[in-house]
Amino acid sequence: MKTLVIGATCVDLIVHVKKFPEADEDVNFHDEKMSIGGTAFNVARALQSQNSTFILCSPVGEKGAYAEFIKSEFAKNKIPIFAQIAGQENGVCVCLVNEKNEHAFLCSHKAEYVFDEKFFAKINFRKIDSIYFSGLEMEEAAAENEIDFIARAKFEAQKSGREIKIFFDPTSRVNFIKKNLLEKIFALKPILHLNKQEALDLSGKDSLEEAAAHLSALCENDLILTLGKEGAYIFERGANCGKKVPGFSANVISTIGCGDAHLGICIAQIKNGVSLYDAVLKANEYAAKVAQTEGSSI
């Protein structure tokens, strides 16, 4: 059984600076690196590391240096091109990293954010048991179409006696998702995967524990809340309280993509029937290894 990983693959241009620039300020950078990234690609690579089968539903542009780079990286990683968008280029994410290992992002959304239900026509949904999507696509014009498509896929599976698990990562753009879209997403009863700040913003609560309980109840499903080096916090559906899952020490080089990689491992482990606690523990270990690399996957 396969996971549909719906979302963006883009080029990450990682730029190291001493400090983030202020208005009207020039800041020199001392190192740069171009690598493949994007939330969906990072999740797919983590699934691939666990030999968990998936379809990366991430469109690629037809032209431009970034599109060509992505095509070459797909070939290197033995990932098929899902759809190619005629006449369009791929975007880029400029990732500024300061000496405190804090990040700031400048993103260009192009072919990788195009959603069209026709792309999925050849997929055998009887072989799909889970779907991942993220909040980054929820600002796009086709966001509601994407949610409705996922809802129909889940409903059709239920009619035939099957279950499709939905995994949703609101991402740091959580505050830009429209209320009506959030309501539709919650109705999918997804397993939520997010960090502490995202959970507080999405729930409107004042504490991690309150936020986790509230969001788990809204989605009627499990919740995974990442805490960086401190590990993670989980709240299982119907539970009275959450549980802390310990983290792993790491000599951090970059945390770009760690959250995506963490979720990919969680999906793979949950599909294998592992308990939520053990799945997240495994994901914590993997994310710590990713943090010790320059890229967003290992």
C-alpha cells in the first residue's frame, strides 16, 4: 500500500549569514548551497529511507534551471516525475541561516504549487492507504479543490470498506489558512503534525498541553507536536492527557527540513502498525540525524 505525498518540491538555496539584514542594510554571506527540498519531497525521502512505498504528487516545471535541477535530483533518487507543467518554471526557497541557526525564508511559488485533479487519473486508489498534504498549498487558488479531492478519496475508500489515513502539516503559514478551509481540513479527521508555536497559533490556547488536547479533539485523531531538541509531545485520540517523547542529542548544522523528515518517519512507522509513541521516538532519532547535515534529508 502506498502513501500519496501531495505538495511541493523546490530548490532550496541555503545561504549562511552572520545576522539577518535590517531595512536598508547590506549583509555579506559566507557560504551558500543549492539542494533539493520542499515539504513534500522531504516527506517522500523520509518514507523512502524506510522502504515505505509512496507516490510523490509534486509537479515539475518544463523549463528553467530550477526545473532541470529537480529533474536530475528525481532521477538520482529514482523518483518518477508525477506531472510536468508546460511552459512553467519551478520556484526557489532562499533559506537564510544565521549564526544562531535561526532561519528566515524567501519563497517563490511556481509550477510545484499547481494542483489539478487530472494529474491523479492513472492512480489506483485501491492501493492507497494514506495521504499527506501541507498548509503551504492552502494559500493557492486551488486549495479548496485539493481538500475536496482528498475528502472524496477518503469517502470512496470508506464506501468500499477501506481506510485512508490523512496526515496534515499546517506549517509555519498556519495563520494564513482561511477559516473555511481549516474547517474542511478538520472534517477530514487528520493526524496533525506541527510544532509548538504552530499549535498555539492554530488552537488559540496558552499552553502546549491545552493546544494539543483541543486540536486532537477538533480532528478526532492523534496529534504529534515537535519540540526540537526536547523531542516531541503526543496526544492520542480520546486520551485524557498527552505524553512526552524524548529527543536525541545532535551536533546541529541545520534544522531545515527536520520537521518534514520527522513526519515522513512517523507515517512510515504508523503504516507498519507501530504505536504512536514508538513511531515518534523513531522519528525523533531520524530528525536528529537530519539536523547534523546541510540538506533536508539523509
